[in-house]
Amino acid sequence: MKTLIITSFHPLISRNIIATPVIRLLRSYFRIVIAVPNFKVSYFEKAFKDDKVIIEGIEIGATVRVKRVGMLKRLAEALPPTIRASLGRRLTLNGTKKNFFYYYLLYLPASFFGRSHFSMRLIRIFDYYFSPRGRFLPLFKKYHPDLIFSTDIQNEHDVALMQDARAKRIPIVSMVRSWDNLVTRAIRFVPNKIIVHNDIVKDQAISLYGIEPAIISVTGIPHYDRYVMGSKRARENFYSEFSLDSAKKTILFFPLCDYRVVHRSDSAPEQVLVDKKILETLSILDANVIVRFPPNETVTLTDFKKPSNFYYDTPGYSFEANLVTTREVTKEDNEKLIDELVFADVVVCGPSTAVIDAVIFDVPVIFVNFYNEQDNAEVGQIYEYKSEHIVNIVNTGGVKVAKSPKVLLDLIKDYFLNRKLDNAGREKISMEQCYKLDSHSSERVVNTVLTVLPGDENTD
């Protein structure tokens, strides 16, 4: 039987790919080796190992990182001719200014090269030959893979694995992990086949990076195959477990996270906590409020006291106390999210994929952006609302934007009275972002993987 190596280095891949029908379908054709960070081997073995699925630990820490890779990653961030990348060239999302040296000697000059497909191709060739080589050769020697399935085309460890595989002439399929990836950083390596979730991302790969349309497959989003089945819970059981009142309306709030908001500046050193302000606003309402914290990001609430009508959902399997960035989303976490979406009357969130989760269930969505542009200050600004992927969402008319606490309350009350408001826009978001919600996205991913066996030749 042929051997497939599949990667799971990003914390969301286990939920997005490994826990979906993709692995079950692939194991009919392959012995599967899942490459994961060393410290996560035990977790993955308990969750996914069987007679045809092997878990292999890979060192991903500082000992394998070299300055060359860091420079190439920064170059990839500097190249895209997009609004999202132009913001990132100067600032982090929370407003921290980036290194003066990097901006003028790397980010700014690179942005001009990013406008040319020919330049992009030359940079990928340079990247391939300049990058350190051989890190994954022991893995190849141990398992003799017939095919590589990289689940995150821009992850530095995926890139290193793909570059080693190319040197060994092993066919490669890779996937664009998320909706904002291609407007945020450039593609460093072009495999034999690229999987994308929707036509928007496909068009970005072509227009921004000159990728040949023939090697791009649009599949939809595999972990949404489970979503279309809905909740397996009875309504009363759900509310009883959360100690909430089933007779009241329910708000599902996804915190914006610390990294997305400019909290302070030299001119305004007092910290601004947007998530705390939102919770204070929601606490005014006579409604259930479920707060679904992000599995991999921090949320600072300081002295906010949770009211009795609030429920805090903190998903993620932790590998180290007080470290959230490496947590994995479990099957139980995902089932709980589906329940929360099914029973929610309105979703309140920031510029995140929570909006896509919500529209699948036709739940009204409110983006929160309390930043007042007339103040002409950095503090409180949420830069990501300017990014292409979020502008696309707002332009559908499927979401409302709350510019103040009062507007947020008014919008919630409107949706409580009529949750069908803006549902045509929500349907448009679902169609554009999910491609197809037919429970067959996992099958399309697997069919794409199988087309690369054996021997397509890549053009880069």
C-alpha cells in the first residue's frame, strides 16, 4: 500500500482536516503518516492513531529555526499588493510599529516586486535554493512516502517539508488553510496541486501570484461537512447544561481577541479593552449570553464580573499551563460550537471566521467596531476591518457593523424581533465563502489528492 505524509503543524488543522472524513477516506488508499509537533504526539495518538494511521513527531522549536527562514517569512509578508499586506508592512494588528530597519530595507522595496508575477516566480526560485535543506529527509527515509499532503501552504514547516519533497521528486498537494492567508502573505512554494476553499481564494492565487488555474482545485470547507448535519442535542438539554433560560433569546459572542485591537499608544497610554466594553454592553440585555473564547488567542477582561445569565465556553486542549497559542480544538469543542450556533439568535463578533460559522445556520451577525474615525487616534482601531476578506463580507449586506454600544444594542433588538433581516446577504456569504454546503467537501479534497498520483510535474 502507498504511503501518504500529511501535516498538522497549525493548531486548527486537526479540527479542519484530521478530524473530518478526509482521513477516513484517505486511509482506504494509503498508509497515513501524520506529521505533528513533537510535544503533541501523545494527544494525536489518543485522538487519531489506528492500524493505518501513524503519528510522527517533528521538532519545530528554536533549534530548527534559522535566520534565513525568518527573513524569507518576512519577505513573504512584504510582497502581496493588498491592503491587508500594506497594513502589515508597517504595523502588527494591535498597532505595534514594526522594525524601522525591516520596513525601509525589506518591506517597502519588496512591495514593488510583489506587483509582478515574474518577480514572484523568481523570488520562489530564490527561496527554494536559499532555504535550508534536509530537515525532513530522515522522515522520508523512514516511511518512503509516495505523496505529500501539506495542509497549510504558507506554514514554515510545511514549506520546508515541501521543499525537501521536491528535491526527492515526491508529488505534493497543498492547501490554503484560511480565507485571509493569500492577502496576508505570499506563496513561497508551488506544489503539484493547490486546494482552496472557494473561488475567491482561487482568484487571489491567480491574480496575486500568477498560479496556473489548472493546478488549483476548489473543494469547499471539509469541517463544515459536519455543520450541515446540525445539532445532535435537544434544546432543553443544551440550556440546562449551560444553566441558561431556554425561554430567553440567546446571544453568541466571539471575543475580538487582544491581538486584533490597538490597545494603547504613546499619546493614549491607558489600555482600551474592547472585549470588556462589549461584555458590559451585552450585560444590559435580558438575554442569555454565551461567550465562546478563541482557542488560540488571549482575551483580556481585567475585572469584569460574569453575570448569572452569561456562560463562558473555553475550548482547546492545553499542552502547557497558561499557554493558549498551541491548544488543539477537540471533537467535543467542535460539537459544542455547533450546538451554540444552532441555538443562537444572534452572533456578535469581530473580523473572524465566526461570521462564516454563523451564516451557515442563518444566524444574524453583528461586527463590532467601536473605533471612532473622527477621533483620529490609533487606540481602539481594528485594522483588520480594512482587509480585503472582511470588506468582501461587509459588501454582501449580510452583516451589520455596530459603531457604538448603543448601535450594538439596537441591532440586537432588531434581530430579536426579526432574525430573517439580511438573510439574503447571509446566504450570499455562505455561497461565496463555502463553495458548496453539500457534505461532500472532504470527498472533493480526497479526490484532488488522488489526482496527483503519480508524477505530475510542477511548473515552478
